Amino acid sequence: MSGKALALLRGGPLVNAILAKIRELAPKAVEAVGQAPIKIMDFCGTHEYTITHYGLRSLMPPEVELVAGPGCPVCVTPAFYVDTAIKLSLEGVRVYTYGDAYKLPGSGRPGGGIRSLEEARAAGGDVVVVYSILDAIRRASREGKDSVFLAVGFETTAPATAAPVVRGMLPSNLTIINVHRLTPPIMRYTFERHRENPIRGVIAPGHVSTIVGAKAWRFVVEDYGIPTVVAGFEPVDVLLAVMEILRQLSRGEPMLVNEYSRVVTWEGNRTAQKMIAECCDVVDAAWRGIGFVPESGLAFRDKYRIHDALLQYGIREPGPDEWSYDLPPGCRCAEVTLGMARPTDCPLFMKVCTPGTPYGPCMVSSEGTCAVWARFGGGGLAEEIARGIGLK
Amino acid sequence: MCLGVPALVKAVRGDVALVDFGDGVEREVLGATYEDVKPGDIVIVHAGVIIEKLKDEKLDELLRMLNEFREDLEKKADELLRSLSYPSEPTYGG
Ligand code: SF4
């Protein structure tokens, strides 16, 4: 993107023009809906970053509330898989992982043993952070060591796992802990949880949409009547999405629109979709602190089970009946993930739990809502601190 | 985690592509995940994998609309919002 284009997308005059329109539309939307504030949810950690980093929440009129939804795949990775990776690394199996999952706590408690792959490495475990699965494939082929790859992520990341599997690129000494999760099912689940005070607009995840296509969100409009905009990640993209949602609400005409057409197509990346479908079945899957969500995960199809690390090492995954709550005591990450609580509602936020010493999973990944708020003071954090010390 | 970064494709070798993220350093990424990647394409790379191509003309179109919007807020607002809909597909409910 040229510097000029970027300046325009982040620029003041345009932002002001869009904000003026948002302010004009907001009361009309409230009137049409009959409830205030209008709750608009983003489903992508990068959108939450844009909203928080550029202070967009503070620019909203009082009628509009921007809420962070389940947009961080690291945050929802069940503790079981982290614990499994830690155990393998300490038993001499090399664990490759993306940087985002390196500090992710498993079920261990602070001071009560090894909590993360980072701590496992400090204790002599064999853990290597890689930028991409290609790096893991190369190293595993070269070094011949028994290795696993901890594969977390939504649809955006699933092709990185599926492509090497279906292309036969994996060496026999590298298997995969497949913890990929799918976004449409958790979106449905989230809508149900917000029945009392419904979500009125959806800013659909931009990079997930590159894979699944804008069409993946039709159900939001058709089944729930919620205006939905697939948006890019510049401040103007997000503001345009809010403006469009308010316009639709004020007219009572929910639609699905694709604001991010410079990257996202209606059909999505069919090559990647085919690879994912060839590699994996859709299965009921556990989400951290939330439990099993129907048809929300990917598992290797029988013909590729040979690449499944859990099978390889004889580890049995807990089923729905065996699932137990897997957040550390007091951590409200599940509610934060589902947009039912804000990070500042958690008594541990920025006290016990900080980006340097994350207590819960939402404080780890750069896209975890707690981590984003911690770094950029999201959603009135400054005001709350001011109130807390009696300045307001 | 779902961050996508634009890069310029320099060369394609089977399933692997050489890309430049703008710092002049060429890096290998997995290109098998996108049909028809060619040198000169601007692609979106996520976790070392090409997930999409950037359609420059769409960005130009958006920027042109935004510029006009700024110049003539009231008149252009509806037009701009209409332009957001993906053109070849039906819209829903209205
Ligand atoms: S601040 Fe920390 S402990 Fe509280 S919900 Fe967020 S991640 Fe959990």
C-alpha cells in the first residue's frame, strides 16, 4: 500500500467525516432498534487492536458500544493441549510452536510447577519457536529428531497445517497437535449467550474471511438478522463498518457487505478451503473456559491420522463428558472472549495479571483482548483508573 | 495470530514462494495454499503461508470513493456505502 493511501486510510479529515455520519446515524439506529446502547462486536484480535490502538472506542457516540468477541485462537486453546506439549517437551520430544503460544499457560498455577512452553524450555524442555511450519519441516528433516508441532489458530492458520499434510511435505518424525478452531460456530454460540441484550452488528474477521470468503457470514444476516460487514484493519475500515451497520439498523435492513474487497472475495480462497477439507473433518471441539462447541474444530481425517501427534504418542483427548473448566481461578477470560465482560471487569487485570507475567490466556497473545487493553488502555481504562483514584 | 502481512512475490519454486516484505530481504513462504501465484503479485502472508492476493484496483476504488466522500459528505455517503457491497452477489434483506 502506498504511503499516500495509508495516510488517507489513517487520516484525520476523513475520519472526522465518517464520525460525523456515525453520530448522525446512531440515534436513528437506537430508535429503530428500541434499545441502547447498540452493541457491535468485532470477531478478530486485529480489529480489537485497531479499535484500541487508535482509540476508536472513545470516539463512539454514547449510543454505540464496541465489544470484543472471540477473536484470539491462542486464548481459547484448551489447557489440555498446552499441558500435553509441555509434557512431551520435557520427555525429550522437540516441540515446535508459533510465538503466540510460547507463553500460553496450561493448567499449572503460578509458582506451582511449569505453566508454559517458555517455562518448560527454561527447565530443559526441548521447545523451538518458529515463524512458520516450513521452518519446523526443514529443521525436523535436517535434524531427524522426534518432533511435534503445536498447531493453533482459526481458519486463517489452518491452511498452514493442511497444505503440508496433503502435499506430503511432513517428514515422518514430525507430527502435529491439531488444535485448529472454526469461527462461524463460536459466533453462533456467542449470539446465543447475548440473547438478553443482543449483538446488533458484526464486524466480521478480515483475514479469516480471506480463506472462508465473505459468503461464510450469510447466516448472521439470514438466521439472526444482524448487519454484518467484512472489514479491513485500518481505522477507516473499522469506522466504515460501524457507519454501515448503523445505516442498516436505522433502515431496518440487515445485509452482508464486504468492505475489505481489496483482499477478501465472496468465495474465499478455494485452494486453501479444499486443502482443509481434504485434510480434516469438522468435529465438536473444546474451547478454553467455555467447553465443547458443536462442529467448531478440525481433526485429521483417517487417511492422515498418521500425522496426529496424540495418536503417535498414545495420548487420549478428553471428550465432552470429561471436559472440566480449565481457566486459572479468578480469571474471567471466557467471559472476556465472549464479550460478556471487559478486561477491566477482572479484578486481576494489571494487578496479578500483566503482559509481562500473564496469569490467564487472554493476556498472552498480542491479540488477546486483555493483552491489547493492557498495552493500549482500551475502552475507558484511563477513565476507570481516574475514577479509581478519585479524579473523576 | 490472524495477522496478514503484504509481500511482493519474487519467485515461485513448486510449493514454495520467495517473497519480500518490503525490507529487501527475500524469505521463503508456502505458496501451495494459493492457486496461481506469480512473480510480481502482491500477496497476503500469514504464519509463513500465502493466504490471498491483494487486489490493487479494489483499493484504488475504495480510496477514490473515500476522497469523494470527504469532499461531499452528504451526497456521497449513500453511494459509498452502496459500493461496499460485493458487487456480483445479492445482498440480503433489502
Ligand atoms: S486480566 Fe488476566 S486473569 Fe483477568 S481475565 Fe484477563 S487474562 Fe484472565
